[in-house]
Amino acid sequence: MNPITILLAEDHTIVREGLRALLKLESDFEIVGEASNGREAVALASSLRPDVIVMDIAMPLLNGMEATRQILLTQPNVKILILSAHNDDAYVNKVMDLGAYGFLIKQTASHILPEAIRRVHQGLKSLSPTVSKRRKEARAKARERGDLPGKINSTPTTREMEVLQLIAEGKANKETADILHISYKTVEKHRQSLMEKLNIHDTAGLTRYAISTGVIESSVQVTIV
């Protein structure tokens, strides 16, 4: 039987090393790669074609949510399991809507992670108990109210979301252009498009939006599992 191949995407080295040590104890797992930011995760997912990606949300250059979106556009069969220090409903709902198969908080007991990886590999959803309970309660309340999902008319593109994260991380237009390998003028166009779509008119507003929607986190609690 072939092992489950796993890519780890986590920017904190000590956490990533702990995850690697934990998962290497499982005979049916093979860790094929490690990424320290979302951009590396997208590149390694394309070259390594892992079965499962264990993905953090708060990572530099490209966050886990946007990395998830980009990976699933080209590899819809890969199973992504989010492992995050934060379990805010906004983060959970966004990544699950994007196509992630699981969401575990880093405070979860370590023995749960291997089983969650096996579940998502089989195509089954896997959520931390507290996350699962909240989602069920929210869906029940929505049905009672007769709520319908809202329609978004002007969704930022993948490239615009990349630019948004770099803006929120304090990168200047020239630095952003260098990182994304695009022209300064193209960065300015993406910035202007973001402001028009989001009805935001300054960098501070874009940064606040990025934090409120989970593109970046204002603070990250590092917890070793």
C-alpha cells in the first residue's frame, strides 16, 4: 500500500519541525516537502503533487487561504487540511468554502492530527470538535431564518489578493513588483482596482480589510502541538 504523501506549509520552523517529528511516527505517511510561506507551498504543491497538504493560514508573502485557492485551481483533487492558531469563524468559513477538507486548531491534541490526515485523504471532512459544533449551530440558525448566501459582484482576482497581502505587510509598490515579477505600473493598476472593488481609498483601509478578512493576521499565537 502506498503511503499518504504530505506537504507541510508552516512558517514557524519550530512548529514545522514538531509536525514533521510527529507525523514521521506514522508508518503510512511520507513527508515529501516543507514550505515556509504560501508562495513556496503553491510551487511545491505543483512540483510534488502531494496527497495531503497541512496548511497554516498566517504565512508571509502569501497566506494559507490564498495559497489554498491557487492550489485547488490547478489541483482540485489534493486534500488540504488547515492547521491554525486561530479558529475564528471567518477563517474557518473562508477556507472551507474555498475547498479545504479540514480545519484543526493548533491547541488540538496531537493524536488527532494523524487521524484527520487519514480522513481528508479518504475525502471526508475533519474539523476540530469546537469548530464543527459552531458550524452546525450556525447552519441551523441560518435555516431557521431562511438566510440565503449573498452574492459577491466584484471579487478581487488572485493577483489582486496577492498584491493586497503584500500591501498589508508594508511592502512598497516597487518591492511588491519585484516579489511578484510584474511591473511597477501593473502593481499600481492592481492597487487601484482593489480600492474600486472594495470601496476603500487608502492603504490603511486596505490593511484593515486584509486583517478583518483573514488575508493577514494582526497577531499570531505560536502553539506547538
